[in-house]
Amino acid sequence: MNESRGSKGQRSGRKRTPKRNPLREGSKQSVLNAAMRRLELDQVLQLLSLHATTSAGRQRLQSLSPQNSAEQMRRGLTVVEEIGTLIGNGFDPGLRGIGNLGSTLQRSGEGSSLLDAPQLANVFKVLDRSRALRGTLAECDLPHLLEISQRLTDLPALREKLERAVDFSGEILDEASEALLDLRMQAGELEREIREWMESHRELSPWKKFLQGSVITPRNGRLCWAVRVECRHQVRGVVHGESASGQTLFVEPEPVVRKGHQLQRVQDRILQEKRRIIADLSREVWLKSTQVIQLWEQLIELDMIQAKARFSKNLNCRIPEISEDRVLRLVQARHPLLIWRQLQQQGNPVSLPEAVPSENLKTAIDEIVPLDLQLNGGQFQLVVTGPNTGGKTVVLKTAGLLSLMASCSIPVPVEEGTTIPCFDAVHVDIGDEQSLQQDLSTFSSHIAIISEILEFSTSKSLVLIDELGSGTDPLEGAALAESVLDRLYERGTFTVVTTHIGRLKEYAYRRKKCGNAAMEFDPEKLAPTYRLKIGLPGKSNALVIAEKLGMPEEVISRARELSEKEAGIDPEVLEGLRRSQSDLERKVQEAEAQGEKARLMAEEVAATGQEQQRMKAALEYELERIEEIRVREVIDLVQAQLTQLGDIQGERGEVVRALKQQLERSKADTRLQQRRLETARSLRKGDAVFVPRLQKVCEIKKINKEKQKLIVVLNGIDTEVQFQEISWVLPPPGFDLWWYCDE
């Protein structure tokens, strides 16, 4: 059948072309870009970029794009968490001042041009910071940062040559070459001689009365006197310029002109030597340009990571779980731009904050009503209803924006338990995008966007549509909206829509995997609470508001009758469902409270058990220590008696000496001493150990197993301790009074 159609097409000589849709905006990428713009991801990235310390880092953060790999998302978020841990302990990568090497060294052709001194200084900064960060990150014992540290390879020969030649400000150092040092010493000596002559003669006659002041002014590289213009011929020398008013001439006195020429020649040679040094260093850099660029890329990546970590801290963000399954769970989620605006209203600066005060952050967060939302394989569609300005659009924007942030490996402002899947795309229709250029109405513009959503969305997409079915005849709009939801339902696409159309509330009841949700409204205060309630549809509350504002009662009653007929759902049934849901929520809260109480009791029992174990271990140690003391007392007594025997010769003397050695070994071979040695051999750097002699629990800094010694930190001071001086248990709380020994 396919072949016959193909033959027919060939016989007709006509080529089939797909029907063009004039409402289409463009490619899939343009649709995704439009969705990111509608969700204000660009504003979040702009705010994020303020936390970077390099210009390249800021530029790259502003152009971040979502990833479609769960593993990449997970890795990116994990490394942000790792560097956030270091920053919390005072870590600073020290990347300020690193310029853009990409525009310097990524030009075609190795050695195509000379680098100037500031560019060489920038290369040195990259090499220096790479070496320092390699050591720091290698010691932190965090896997992803350790991996980054291994990519920070050192180029010692080039780094040391640059270190001798340029400083961080881009100045060529004297140590760059012996010739440069010698020339600069000559120039300094000549300049000193010229300045001394001018200083010693400016107060003498006849020059004193011809000068404007006693200042020696450099002009064109020469030292000059400021001479009054009318006295020009009274001071012999070379004029190197005049003041803006024309009343002062800058004259190099004739007696120092010769030395000035000498100084100029030396300065020219200095310039030539600096050019030679720069050319030599440029060649060295171009030979290693590939490695230098790779190091620079790693530093920029670190800058972006630390910017995400600081952003996370300043907006109280957390690392969500990245799910491989179809689960989107937002727990106490907040829109990051709302948090930032609250901070601005408190007087926090718009520019980069080093750290937002915790009390300010808490106040800002408390002002924003959090969002709890869950979609999964059992319920992947949600119809949200409720009053205007009740927060429906914020629900869509928060869910979409946080999903995009997570896909960019940016922590999100949520609480523990949040799970975000790896969506292949987030499609959005939010706001009024009437197109004057395409002569499209508001309704037509929405239809164009929704048609693109239906074309490009998949079972792995997230679709967010605001006011679905609005802008046209309510009956036709409802039918169209239901058809759109059906198409997305068939695909299994995660979908959240907001609407005022009552028919869509019924739609959610008829679909097993579609749910209703409502934005709460307080009819007494005539104000929304901005809380999303899952399970039941909401009301627009137009009649409640109209009644409170004085609409005649008979008009309100008639409107209610008509509304109930149109709604198609028994209002008494809805009210009963709402009451049941309220009772269920109350019981859930009571169950959670009982669960929390049980958890606290379990923790208390566990803590009591741990304390009892520590007390038991401490008592065992004390008993073994008492036994050891008794053994040593007996050994000491026997040794004292043997000492009184004096020096015995012959076989008996050999027996006595062997007995003394055996007694010494016995003192070091008690059961408690063996346990001390076993404990010492199992210790690692950073562990805590109790030293009875010091009466302190100390942190281990260094272990020398060969010499059987430890270095511990005692009150900030490194202290040496023998293996046999430590205890194999830590002292239990409350035992400070009797836990004392003079070992």
C-alpha cells in the first residue's frame, strides 16, 4: 500500500508538503527558550551571577541551560554541596582578579602574538591558584572536589619563571633578568643625581625668583622646573611643555640636560629589555597554552560552583533528590525571586551580598507562603482552581522554575524530602502574549503556544498552562481545554493547569490519574491565603466577594441558583467532601504529632542506652586500671627486694637479672596496656582520644606507629603523647569527679 501511494505521487508529479501552521513560533529550542523566559529563569541566573568572582564565571552563569541527564544534575548538585561545606568552614577559592584567558589564548595559531605584562600576570595567577587549590581540595576528602583537584595539574617551570618575572599587578620585576636589574639601578642613580641637583639649586639665586614653586614636575619622561612664562629666557634649558593656562613653562635646566639624555637612553634600553622578557615569556606561555586554558577552565568552573553554593546559602536553598522515577515532590517550596524581593524590602543591597544575615533571611522566608505539591505515576495531572490573585500563577511558576533550576544544578529553596525528576523539557503557557506583529489576539496567541506544547511535549515533560480555555466562548473553551488535557493524559505528561472553568473540575473527577486542587480563600477577610490544598476543587468566590461588597441579596441568590445549575456538581456533595477532607487533614496532623512524640521518645531511649554503654565501658576500664595498679605495686615491691640483694655473680646473678627483665616486661604487658596499644593502632587522624594524664579529650593530628607516639591538639597546642598513655574509652558524662588517675 505504501508503494502504491509512492507511485501515485510520482505519477502526479506533485510533491506533498506539510500544511503550514501560521500560529507556530518556530523550532523546539525557541519554544523551550520562551518557556524559560516566561518562568523568569533569566532573572534567577542574573541573581546567581552576582555571587561569582570572575567576569567569565558571571557570563557563563547567565547563559546556563537545563541539562537532560539525571546523572549530570545529580553530580552538579553534589559538587555544589561539597564546596558549600568548605565555604561554611571559611574556605575561599581566591579567584578574584582572574581575567578572561579565553579571549587571550584561544586565538588561532600558537605564538601568534605577544602577550602584554598584565596578560602574563593573569596567566601566573591561574597557575598559582591552580597549584594552591590542588593541595587544598586534595585534603578535603570530598570525592567530586578531589576529582577536580586532580585536573589542576601544575606547570612548575612556567609558573616559577612567571613568578620571577611579573607580579600580580602586571609589573615586570627586577628579578626577571640581571640586565634589567642593572639598567634599573643605573636609571635610579641618574634620576637621583638629577633630582638632587634640581632640589639643591631651586632655592638659590638667580633661579628661585623665576620659579612658580619648589615642585619638580616630570614631563615627557624628563624632570622639569615650573618656570613663570615671563622668565623664560632667564632659565636656560629645554622646554618640555606648558600649563593649561599658558602661564607656566616646564623647563629642564641646562646643567642636567646631558644626564637627562643619559637617563632617556637607559630607559629606552629598559624598555627593550622588558620587550625581550615579554617575548620570551610569551613563547613559553604559547607552548603550554592548551594546558593553561584547561586550568583556567577548571578555575572558572570552580567559580561557578562556589557562586551556586553562596547563592544557595543566601536564599536558604537545599539540594533536592533527583529522581529516576516519575515523582515530583515539592516540600515547603518558595519562589526564589520572592525571597530576594523580600530581602530587598528589608534594605539588603541589590549587589552581591557576601552573606545575608540569618535573621533577615528568616524574616523574608516567613513572609512567603510555602508550596507543597506532588505529582507521580499515580496522579500526573492537576487542575488548580480558586479566586483571582489567589496564587495560582505563582504555583505554576514555582513548580516550573524550581524544576529548571535543578536541571541547571542550582539548589532550590525547599525543605527536606523534595524530589525533582529529570524532565526532558518544561513547557509553559503563562501570561498574555498577544502578538501585534503576527496580528494574533490574546486567545490566538495562547492557542499557538498550546499547539507547540502538544507537538513537542512527551511523557518525560512538565507542562504548565495558566487559565486553560479562557479568552473565548466558555462552552467552546471548556471543550477545547478538556481535549488538550485528554491529549496530555494519553501521553502521561506531567501537567498542572489553572482554570475558572467548572467543567474542568468535573474532568479531574472522571480521570483516575488527574486530581483537583484549590487555592484557599478566607471569605471573612475577603483575602486569599495563598495555600494550595490538594484533593478538592476551589471556587472563584465571586459571589462571596460581591455579597460582602453590598450586592443586593436577591441578585446574589439568583446568581447562586444559576451557578449551581451550570456547575453540574451538587454543592452539598462538594461541601461534604470539603468537610471530610478537613477532618482527614486534622487526623493526619494528630498522627504526625503522635509520630513526632514517639520519635523523640525513641531518641531518648537510644541516648539512654548509649550513655549506659559508655558508663559500662568506663567502669570496665576503671576495674582493669585498678588491677593493673595492683600488679605494678607487687612488681615494684619484688624489684625493690631484688635490688637489696646487690650485685650477685655467677649463675644466680644471671637468674636475678633475667627475673628483673621479666618483671619489666610484665609491667608493659598487662591486659589494659595491650588494649591501649590495640586502640592506638586503630586510630586515624581527626579521631578523638582521652588522655588520662592530661584529663582531656583531644583531637589526633598525627600518628607515628613506628615510635608509638601521637600528636594531639590540646588547647590549640600540639602535644606529644605515648601510645601507653591513652584510654580505650572516652570518659562518660558526669564522671569527672572520680575519673582521675596519675598514669
